[in-house]
Amino acid sequence: MEVQHARIKNGWFTEVSDAHFPGQGFSLRVEKVLHHSQSAFQDILVFKSTDFGNVLVLDGIVQCTERDEFAYQEMITHIPIYAHKNPKKVLVIGGGDGGVIREVVKHSCVESATLVEIDKTVIELSQRYLPEMSCSISDPKVNLQFCDGFQFLRNIGSSDLDAKYDVIITDSSDPDGPAEAFFQKEYFQLLNNALREDGIVIMQASENVWLNINYLGELIQTAKSVFSNTGYCYTTVPSYTSGQLGLIVCSNEKDLRLDVAHRLPTSEEQQKMKYYNPKIHHASFILPTWADRILNTRQA
Amino acid sequence: MEVQHARIKNGWFTEVSDAHFPGQGFSLRVEKVLHHSQSAFQDILVFKSTDFGNVLVLDGIVQCTERDEFAYQEMITHIPIYAHKNPKKVLVIGGGDGGVIREVVKHSCVESATLVEIDKTVIELSQRYLPEMSCSISDPKVNLQFCDGFQFLRNIGSSDLDAKYDVIITDSSDPDGPAEAFFQKEYFQLLNNALREDGIVIMQASENVWLNINYLGELIQTAKSVFSNTGYCYTTVPSYTSGQLGLIVCSNEKDLRLDVAHRLPTSEEQQKMKYYNPKIHHASFILPTWADRILNTRQA
């Protein structure tokens, strides 16, 4: 397929953003463009890179590469699921590529996993070009919903306990474009309403300590204004800006240690994991001094 | 100054290397080129970036930026110094930018710090363009030697105990060019000879778990063939490839926990540190599962 894309020059795709990470750029060499379209929601590019496998790009921002996607999928999934003592019902908002769902269904204790994705095109393209990520989308435990995550949460009645979740994972794109609302207080309130009493929420923060740490601090303050127990951790992903991505974890169980795996992976589960283990679960909450001062020691 | 450089195009400097990280590139926007020359040893470029402060580039590879240099300097310095119970005499090989020496002299227990740099130009340029890194080069504790680190070590007699060190830090550039010999077995043997019985050595590995992990594994095996106690840790640095850099730590005290700060920073010391703290000292040795399997569980 001969596709031109504004961000591909001389055979290299370059990610730049004056708004989010001014003055720096990350490039991947393109072997072949596999797909480019404008869906109802966003600009979607899929290319085969020479060294990172297939790459999914939404609105110019790398969402995942086949080479390092497991670092993100495993940490955003297994941290809340192992921090929870008995997770049975899981909700994933966004994440149409299927990577998070693939990790969720590895847990035998999880009975149902709902995937809410606004953009059907992302799921179709992932099934075609990211088969190792989308491989579990048709798992019998998985319930697929094509709708806006925000709307989906609004439809959960506050007294409808059966409709609530043990773990909710927000695997959205960044706050520009369709995912903007996922970084506002109302969203945290909707998550709170959709969560069982001892439930745990995790979201990708779209930031890390090396970028806009003040924005990150504000986002954590917003989370703290809704949840009584909030933590920050991160995962290392070379194809993301600064080589890492922050995750915000929240619960209303005040004394629950979010930085600890309260259940240990069975040997069968651990065998299936390339990144996560209980030690790195704990280590991922430990921050360099300057970041710790800004993110962990401010007043709630 | 109007300087053209092969790696600057349309106002952006781009770091690429088919040999070491094929298919990916990292770019920084250039505000102004401050210096470009070919010294007797290497191609030296210094530019002011729009968002990372001044940047030092040797042979096309970013050595440090003012924005994130502390992450590297602090971790490569404070990990061995706090893992050591009584460090008095420190040797730094390479590191003419002065960043490591600046960290070394923060320790009141350290009585002398020798800096061995082959390329005088690097020190001069750092004093001019990286004043916050080179600020301690004229500290009274510092003894500056302009020579090849390899030669310097060869001149230390095996029975000359007074000439040996408690901590040796190898702050070299990558194994291409003048630093190639720093990644060979003979170098580890020379380090071993220059070390006091309970001494600790640390070197930048020029690699990380996301790049050539097999080469990294071999380098660790080489270290293990010389030292009875070897560990791998890392620091996160956004301007380095993959956003992190590996560090190899070695000692001949078999039971010494290298991943533990055996002395705690005084509050005055901790006040001067932006990255290091005893918790991140320990956390930096904890690896994702696949990397842990390759680097930590192989036979010695």
C-alpha cells in the first residue's frame, strides 16, 4: 500500500508534540505503511517498523509497538489485579488493541472482563495487524461494548451493585482528542461510582515524572479529591516519550497497600508474564527524590 | 557561531546508530550550536537545546543534557559510595564533564577523588558550557590526571596498597572509539587490581535491558569472571536511548549486598540530591521478569 503520512519523512516516522513534549522527538524507521485512515474519532496509522514490529499510531502518538507493548499491558493490568484480594469482575475502558484484555484473561479468578471501546476501527485494525495483542478479544470471558467509556459509566446506577466492578482499567489515549474527558474530575467520580467498595482503579496518566510533573501532580490531586487512597507508579516503555509512562492507582480502602501484590502469581500465571512480577510491582512505586517530593508528599 | 554538523537538520539534532540501536532515533531541537570540533580523540559537539539545556555530544552520541544529567551522575556515584561502609578514596575514570566528581565531593567521608580523563578538551568545554556539572573540578579533594584510564590503572602495582581505591567509577563513553577497551576482560582485571579488598567498582554498561540484552548479559558474565559479587541496576534518563542506562556494580566481598545503602545519607547530603535515595538504590536493582531471567539467573 502506498500511503503518505505527514509524520513520515525519508522512511522514518517521527513523533513530536509542541504541546506535550516540546523540543524532543522519537523516530522509528518504517519498513512499510500498513494502514492509514481518518476514523470518526481520530487519525489512525499502522506501519511495520524495521526494528519494533508493527506500530499503532493515533493522532500522531505511538500507542504501542509489538516489541515493547507487554511492558505497558502487563503493568497496567496486573498491578491492580494482584493488589486486589479477590477480583472477579473487570472493566477495561479504551484499549481496543486488546493488549490489556489479553492480560486480564490470564487470571483464572477473573470471571468476566468488559471492554468498552469507542472506535471499532481500532479493534478491527488490531485484529488484522497486531494479532498477538488482539488474540483474546473473542475469549468467552470478554464482553465487548462499542461505546463511549464516559457514557458507559454514566449508565451505571449508583445503587446497582451488580453492575459494579472489582477492577477498572482506563487504557485511554492521551488527553487531546476523544480521550480528553478521561482526565477530569467528573471521570474520577464516575469511576468511583462504578467501583465496588473494595475495588481498585488504574489509569494511564499520559505523563511521567520527566515531562510535565506539575500537571501530573494536579492529576493526582484530582484523583485524591475523589478517592481516599491514591498511588503513582510507572512502567518503562522505550517507544513512549522519556521511555516511561505513569500510572495512577486509586481505591477507597484507605489501608490497602496498592504497592503490594496481595496475591502472588501462580507459577502458571508467572510463566505467561514477561514484565510483571511482585518485586517490580513494589519497585514501580518508588520514585527519584525530586519526583517523590512533588507527587507523594504534597497535602491531599 | 555558525557551525554545521552532519547530525543537525532543519534545526534538530538526531541521534541514530545502526550498530547500537538500529531503527530508532532521538531528536532534540537546537537553539544554538555552541561548539564543534574534532579533538585528538573524538568528534565533540555542544549545543544549546530549546528544552533540555546545553547538550554534550561525543561521536554523535548524547553524553549529557543539563535537564536530566543528575539522574545519571547521582546513581552511578551514590550507589557504590553508600553501598560501601567506609569509602575514603575514590577514582573516577572518564567523566571529564565533572558531573560524577560533583557528586563524589558531596560525601564528607571521602577524603580524595582522582579524576582520570584522556581528553582535556572535554573538561575545558564543560567548564565553559556545563558550569553546573564542572563546578567541583577544582575542589581541593580533587586530583586531576590527563591520561588514558587504562594506562593509569596499569601503573598501579598489585602490592602497592596505598595506591588502591575504595570506590572506582567508570564514567566512560560507549565502546566505540576511545572507550572500547573499557568493556573487555582485561579492564575488569585492572579494576580488580586497583581496588582495596572491600572496594566497589561501578561502570556504565552502555546498554540497557531493552536494547542488546545478550551483549549486556555477556558483559555481566565477563565481570563475574573477575569479581565474586556482581549486580546490575539502572537509572532512568530520558535523553539516553530507551530512556534508561544500565550500571554494572562489582565487588570481591561475596556477602556484601550491593543493592542496599549500608550507610544512610545525612539530611544535609540528602538535601543536595535530586534523584538518589536509599529506596531507589534498592529498587534500581529490581528488573522486569524477562530481563531478570537473562541477567540475574544465569550461571556465573
